[in-house]
Amino acid sequence: MDGEPICGGIGSAKDVEAELKEWVKGFKSEVEVFAGETFDKKFEPVKYRSQIVAGTNYWFKVDVGDGKYIHVKMFEPLPYTNEPGEVESVEKGKTLEDPL
């Protein structure tokens, strides 16, 4: 098994591909609202896990600079719904080594 998620199961942590990075970066201001702070130094998704449900749940590890990381949970609805993705939660105080 190569770490790809199965329906309902959560895949293993993987590096974030360019297209997915840009998608997450598009939600930076929403993430900042959830976190209650701005991330001016850096906002770079580095790892993620996903779970296929009626859409896709994502958990991202985001490098926010100075050796600090946050975990961001997001949901991407199925394409036919024409609904936008959304930020569901943000956990601050994470490190590179903390599991997603």
C-alpha cells in the first residue's frame, strides 16, 4: 500500500504537491482568523494527510516561520456541489516532529 487514503480511512502523511499548496495558501486569511494571529514571516504547507468522505478532509502541517508550525484541518466538498473549501480548525504550537 502506498499511503493513498481509502474511502473513510486516513492516509499517511505526505509532502504537499504544488497545486495543493496553492489551494491551502488561498485560505491564509481564514487560517489567521481561526488562529487569532497573522503569519507574515512564512505560510508554507509542508505535509498533509487526507480522508475521503463525501468530499475530502485534509490535515496540513504549515510552516509559519521561526521553527513554528500549525496544524490546519480543512474540508474540500465534492466538485459537483460547487461549494468552496473551508477551514475547520487550527492548532497552534506545533513542531515539525509533531504527528498530524
